[in-house]
Amino acid sequence: MGQIPNTLRRSNSFDPKLHNGMAIDTCVDNFSGAVLKALAASPKCCPRDDPRPSIPAGIQDEIRLKNQLRRRWQVIGDHALKAEVNRLQRSLTRRLNEWRNDQWSSTLDSLDPEDQSIWRMTKRAMRFPTPSPPLVTPGESLSQTFRKWKHLTTIWRLSFSR
């Protein structure tokens, strides 16, 4: 069992007898505080297993500059600043597209029919991601707020009472 559920279970003060709005608010505050404590106690970073290369530092710096100028333009409203933001956005779009095309070209150049890499790439490109279904109970959709609340409290009660 993971560290977060154990921390939540230790600090859980769930009272199923909620009679008024104040009791519900208190329970929600207690639960959110327990979640925040559990998150603070959990490991800070999970290593990403992402094979994609990171964006080059020069492009990242230009993105930061563009975002800073856009925030400044939102506060000041200067037309010259907005023109500079637009110019930077067009430049960034062009540079990012060139970088992505270079990455794709190098990927295509690295494919070799002998080591099945073409087949793996084709299979990966043809795969459709499985969509996540909505939160449902057996036989009906949880479209109403009360039913969602009731179902979630049941799930939480069962999760944290073991």
C-alpha cells in the first residue's frame, strides 16, 4: 500500500453522520487537510519515463520572454508591446515547427527494417488511446451531484477503513 493512503488513514476523522452544512464543511476541511499532509509527506518527484527530447534551451528562453511580455502587456495594454508579443509568438511557432521537423526527420532516418523498428513505429502510430469512462455505478450514470457525492463517500469510506 502506498504512503499517501496510509497517511490519510492515520489522519482520517471521517464522520458518516453529517447532519448540517457546518458538519459537511468541517469534514471537507479535515479531509482536504489530510490530503495536503499526505501529499507533503509523499515523494516529491517521480522520474519521467519520456523518450521525447526536451525543447532546446534557446527556445525555452524565448518562450519565457514571450510569456513575460504578454503578462506585462495584459497589465499595461501598450500596442507596441502587443506587437512584440505577436512577433515573438510567430517566431516561436516557426522555430518549434522546425525543431519538431528535425526531430521527426532524425527519427525516420534511424528506422531500420532489420530490427523491427519500422513495425514498432507503425504499431505505435496506429494505436488508439483507450478513453477513460465517466464515473458510473452499475446500471446508471452519475450525472446528478447528490449521487456522485454519495458514491464518492462510499468509495472513500471503503478505501480508508481497511
